[in-house]
Amino acid sequence: MTLMNRSPYLSLLSKALAFVPCCRPADAALFLATHSYSAASDAPQSSLMTEYLVSSCGFDPDRAAKASKLLGRIESRHQPDSVLGLFKSYGFDNTQVKKVISENPRWLLLDVEKTLAPKLRALQDLGFSCSDITHLVRSNNAVISHRSQNILSKIQSWQRLLGSNDSMVKLCKRNRWILGFSIEKRIQPNIEILRDCGITDQKLSMILRLRPLLITLKAEALKASISRVEGLGVARTSGMFLYTLSVLHSVSEKRYKAHLEFFKGFGWSEDDFLAAFKQCPTLVEVSLKSLQRKMEFLVNEAGCAPSYLAPRPLILLMSLEKRLMPRHRIVTGLKSRGVCISNLSISSYMNYPEKKFVEKFINCYKEYPELIELYNVAPKNRTAL
């Protein structure tokens, strides 16, 4: 049997192929010129997107290559260009755009008018400025995520709790995860628990700004922390109750006992430690290594008795390099040069604001330039504790 007899359709196929047009060079050139992201035999799609991410978004080549694999096939740069243009219209600079797209490369595929633009306009309607929106998106991209449909209602709830957009922006910048918690199931019930403890809205607003993790605890954990604070003798009516609670909820019993034993090693009693803790709850947040260095300096070099420090725990929160050492050496340096300094306690001059200390112990004794130099070479930011 001949080949034609075995395949009677081959003759029809050969006739059909005769009508398929050939692609002329001029046609190919026109096609490639008008479709900048179409694949070419020597320029795969991923390499074109990699080039776009490098040139338009500021990615380094390796990061761009990885991100391009998430983007699939893009026929035109109009879509990603419109996304970048939207961000820049809201004041995002090149570095900020790079950060946002680096974390969310698929945003380049979104329809601007159906997704990103409405979310950004909604933030403006809530009273946020372009600068605020820039900070919000950079710190927490969930605010315009197309997957978070209830995010705006959460933002409105936090606005009411905090009292200002500025506080809301700062909260999101410090705590990227904060908008992930349910207002109805987690935040609001905890607020009611604290209100039942006599905490005013003003104090709640303050603690939300400073230590928001407290309000995100499970209700059982929050109640347990409240009981623990009361067990240490801090009453709900005390002005230190909320502050102590905000510290102690994140400090384990093991850490608390380790700090107690540490100070016992310097002669403090358990009552001494408890009294110090009630004054400065953050004492238990300071590392034992840091406390060891401070106690050794204050006891061995500054001549403080441990019993003197027990009722003055604030001094142990101060920076050793930026405050304790420089100030002590200035005062002792002046005394060694015969300067008559009144019977001023170390806790007094350590507690002076920076401006007052400089006026009293530096500017008044310019005849001792070596002391001024000694103070000036100490680490900066001495206004910090």
C-alpha cells in the first residue's frame, strides 16, 4: 500500500498549507515595535520584566530576576507604568516605590482604577495627607491590600481610639502587625476589661500609643496579667497600675525572679526590689549584663552604697556611657581641682536635664578646657536616659 493510500487526508492537508501566509520581515519588525513585552526567541519574557524592574523600579538584578518570576507575561509596560505613576502622584519617591514594589511585586499587575486608586482615595477621605499615606503604605502595605476588605474600618476604629491621624501613622510605623487583629473580637473586649479596672480613656490612648501590644493580648492572658500586677501589691487605683501592667505582661516570671536574685546579690532585700520595681517597672526590662556594669560603676567608682540606689532606681535606667560616666567624671574632676561644689548628691545631678547640667558644671568653668573636652568626647545624645 502506498503512502497516499494509507493517508487519504494528506493531499487535503498539503493544499491547506499552501494558503498559510508567511511572516515577512517588515511585519515582524512592526509587531515587535508595538509590543515591547512580547516574547522573542532571544529575549524571554522573564528577562524583559527583569530589565523593567531594574530600570523602572531600581531593583538589583538578582532581586529583579526573582520578582519577575511572579509576574508572568506582560504584553505592555502601560500596566506597571500606571501603578508606579499612581504611587508617585501621592508623593512616593523612587526609594519608597522600590520598597513597596519589592514587597509586593504583583501590585504591578493590578488595575489601578479598580484596586489601588480607590484604596488611596479612601485613605484621603479619612483625613490622611499624602505624606501620611506614604508612611502608612510603606510601614504596613495591608492598608491598600486588595485582600483586606475590612482594613479601612479597622483604621477608622484605631483613629477613634488614638484620637489623631498622626498617632495612627506612628502606631503603624512601629507595629506593622497591629491592623491584623480583629477590633470586635480582640481589641474592643480588652478595652472593656481595662475600663472595668478603672482605666480612663485618656490613659488608654496613652498606653495604646506607647505599648500597644497590651491591647492585643487574648482576654485570658490580659486578665492573668492584671491579677499578677495586683499580686505584687499594685492596686488598680494606683497611678502606676496601667504602666506596671503594660510592662509586666511581657516579662516572664523567670525573668522577674532573675532580676530579684541579681539585686539580692548586691544586698537588696525582696522588699527593696519590690519597692524599686513599683517605682520603675521597666527595671526588669533592662538586661542583667547592663545592670551589672551600672552597679559596678556606681558602687565601685562613684562610691554609691547599694542601699542608696534601692530607693532611687531611676538612676539604673540611665545610660552608662552617655550620662552616668561623663557626668560623674566632670563633677569629680571639678572637685579635684579645688572647685567648691555644694553637698550635691549623685542622684540630683544625674537627674538634671542636659541643659541645666551643662550650664551648672560646664559653662561656669571654662577655665578648665580639658574637662570640657572630656565631656564633649563622650557619646552624643546625652539627653537620653
